[in-house]
Amino acid sequence: MNIKTKIVSRTLLSALLITPTLSMAELAVTPQTPEQWRSVTERDIEAAYSISAKNHPGMFDVNNPAFPELLKQAKAEALALSAKASGPQVHVAAIARFSTVLQDGHAGVFSSVERPARRWPGFSAVWRGDALKVYYSETDNINKGDVISGCDGQSTETLMRQRVFKFHGQVTQPGHWWQQGWRLLIDEGNPFLTPLKECQFVKANGQAYSKTLDWSVRPKSVSKHLTHAYNGDELTTDLTWPAQNIAWIAMPSFANNDKQTHDYNNLYKKVASQRTKLLSAKTVVLDLRHNQGGSSYWSLTLAKALWGEQVVEQKMDSYSQNSRVWWRASKDNTNYVKSLIDVVKDQPEVHELIKEIAAGMAQSLENNKPFYIEEKQSKSNLSESRVPVSNFKTQVLVIVPPQCASACLDAIDVFKQFSNTQLFGAPSSADSLYMDVRLAQLPSGLGKVIVPNKVYVNRARGKGDYYKPDIAYNDIDWTTDKLLEKIKQL
């Protein structure tokens, strides 16, 4: 695993995924009739398959021989839905099904067709641990914290599998249950799902009751009540002391922009100037709430500031010693990487690395080889016996949100190299081995294909691996005050 490459590519990934959504009004020809919608949907599905087949590393991945058939299955299931009905929301659902068959957040396709206003039954829910719970309610006798045990004669677990995970997320990932649970009691206009009619609830005292669901457009005013439902409140990147002996380092994003650079540089200065105090603290909290990845540089630099540069570099070299990066050298992928050379021209080290990768991909393409295998580089030349032992022994609690993936997972990879680190909160999300995506336009202009450009071979953290919390926190409220109250008790 080339850490330097990961810093570059994750930064680019975070920038590329922020893509403007096209509205139907921006299309040259907007589908009007059911026949036109069916034609557009089928053409987009075929294009998603074709673009993926030509460029996805999985098509030549000897460690994943089932991928070509899985891609065919994704196309077949999406086309089967588009054959049953037509219209803009069929486009959304069929395209979503293509992606969920692949079960990979770094591959697939998404529709940018405008959705109708969300409808709700008068309350909102969140998944915590192994149950769906009411988070906010405007319905009499349905209260925050009540467990939703089932609806229409089926358990919530069964309904989640049949209704939510057919079109969203990855069913095998516990973190995705936390991420996607709210969707079970929201009507997003999916033509293949009939709104639920009645649900069963259990109160905190064990009392069970049922309620007929009354669906209506969710008022805009509800949004303010759901701000903290997912990750709790979002703090600014900083080091603070919310209690006398508890340090709190908030890292809500690893994006690469001027503000992040300013905030992280200030954070590193604070860590350096307060390191003596950190060494004697009871707990150092590393707060990853709201973090959705970006550049692994920020967390790696923080780890070095806490545990020591040489210690961190040696441990990560050892951790990733067998990992290699294989770039899929298709024509479009190669042209894409070439286009980045000018983008990073003001970053000398990055510029040289991208030039090297682009040249290697071009040579592989010319030689009709499916991959360019990146040269392994080591950051540390110290043997383990020569590396000094870190004097940072303070208890470290890493608050892990359920969407933690990509560079957020890279951060945990580093933090968990040290025995004084424990994970607190939810199960993380997971990465596939396919990374560094670019986006390719669908023929209709109503969405984009997600194309990973490389595959990790022998990565220490395997495909679909996620982190389980050492200390689970399944309470509904994830606000800083509530978390601090719990951490003080540990």
C-alpha cells in the first residue's frame, strides 16, 4: 500500500464525487411518454454495463473471477425492473438496483432524475444496534425511543432486506443498516414499493402497541429536528478540552481544500504545543463523526504528531508490506489519469507521481496489458528493533460513525496499530479493493457511472472488512454532550 499514492488519489476522489446534478430541464430531449422513458432507462442500463465492462479492474482481476458474471447480473436485474414499468422513478429504481447487485460503493451507477417530495407517516426512525427506533415524532402516542418491531406482518429486519437493501446500500455491512434504516419509513416514490400500512411498536417499559400509518408529504420544518439524527452535531476541526482531563480532537472531514488545510495546520500546532498535557490526560477522543473520507494525509500526520513519526511510518510499512496497487490501463482510464497531470501541476511531489502512473498506464495500454502495477515504495528504512517506542500511552477513544469508509477507514487502520486505542460507537462501513473513481456520463445525461481506476492486491484490510466497536454506543442521541457524558463513565 503506497501511502503517498493514497494521499493523492483519495484527495482527487473526494473532489470528483462532488458533481453537479443534472435536472431533466437540462437535457437536449426530455422523455415524455412511457415508451420514451423505457427506452432511455434501458439504454442507460446498457451503457452502465458497457462502460464498466471496458474499464472496471474487476473484469481482469484474477482474485475476483466472479466479477464479470456479477456485472451481467446487475444489468439483467436492472433491465427486468425497467421492463415492468416506465417513467422517471423507474429510471431511479432500476439504476439503483444495478448498483446494489454489485454491493460496492466504488462502482455502479446513479440516477440524477429529480425525486418527488418525500412522504412520511408522521415520525422518523433510525437504526441503532439491532433495532429500528423512533427518532422524532409528530404523531400522538408514538414517542422518541420506541422500538419499531415490525410492519404489515413482517419483522423490521425482513422488511429492511426486502425493501431498503434492494435499492440502497450493502446488506452485509452492519454500518449500512445504521445508514439506511431511516428509509424503511419514508416513501420516496419508488414504483416497486407500496407504502407500509401498519406497524407494531414497543415502548421502553415493554408495552407493545400498533399504529395505522397515515402517509403525507413530510413538512420542511421537520428537517431541523433531524439535523443530529445521523451523526450528532458537527464540530469544527480542532483540539479542545470539554472536560479537565479529556482532550477532544474533532476531524469531521478529510477533504482537501484551503479551509481544511488551515484547520488541520492549526490542529497540528495545538497538538505539538499541548503534547505534554496530552501525555498525562485520562482520555484523548478522536472524533470521526460526519467524516466521509478524502485525503489520508490528515489522519496520518495527526498519528505521527501523537505517537511519533518513525513509529507510525514503520508500523504502516509493516502493515502494508504485501500490498500492491494495480491500475486498470483501459483507454478511458489512462486518458483520465493523464488529464490529472495538469490539475496537480502546482503540487510538485504529486505531479511527478501522477506523471509516473500515467506513463505506466500508457505503456501497459500500448502493450495490451490490462494493468500497470505501481512500484512499491517504503517510507521507513528502519528495522522494527531500531524504532523507538512511543511514549504516548494515554487512552485513545476513536468515535466511529457508520458511514466511515475510504480515508476514514485509513485513519482507523493507523490508529488501531497502537494498543492504547479503542473504537467507540458504531460499526464502520467498508471499502472494496476497487478505488479511485472517476465519473462517466450516461447517454441520457440523467446520471453517471462510477468507474474505479485501480485495485489493491493483498491489501491488509480485505474486501468488505469493517471495524466493530470495542465499546458499542447504540443510544439514539449522538450529540457531543451525550457522548462526553458516556465517555466520562468509562
